[in-house]
Amino acid sequence: MSVSTADAYRGITPHPSNIDLRNAFNDPVEDWRKLIVNDFESTVFPKYPIIAELKQQLYERGAVYASMSGSGSALFGLFKELPEEKLPFEIYRSNDF
């Protein structure tokens, strides 16, 4: 799956940050979930709900922080320990959606 960069930028409404990102990186990673937000998620997730679902699955499997990378469609999760359950990403490599 790919997300059109043009579509992602067309739909974005950047929000001013209440924090200095340089300082947020000094906070514990567990706090990043409520501090660091990718504004592209608000425009990409409604159009590609599977990406939002995958992000949620990262959290359900123990990620301390997860985010979409850039304007999409890549996600990443930061884990303190490897999840016991295998992450289901192979399921979503299909072009069926």
C-alpha cells in the first residue's frame, strides 16, 4: 500500500506544537505518546484506516511509542522488549485493500 504524498499534504492542517520537540526527546519515551504527534495521521488515517489499525496493534503488542513516519504509509514502534505475539504485518502486505 502507498499513500499519495500529494494527497497527504493536500489534507493536512498543521497544528502549532505546545512543546519544543528538542525538549520532548529528553522526556521518557513512555511520555512521547501524549507529547509527539504526526499531524499527517489526522488526514491519512480516515482515508487509510488499516494504517490506524496497525498503529493500534503496535500499542496492543507493547510499543511504548508508535507513529506514522512522515506523510505515510510507513509506521514504526519503539519497544522495550520484543513482543511475545508476532506482529501481523505479513497479513497487510497484500494489495487486496
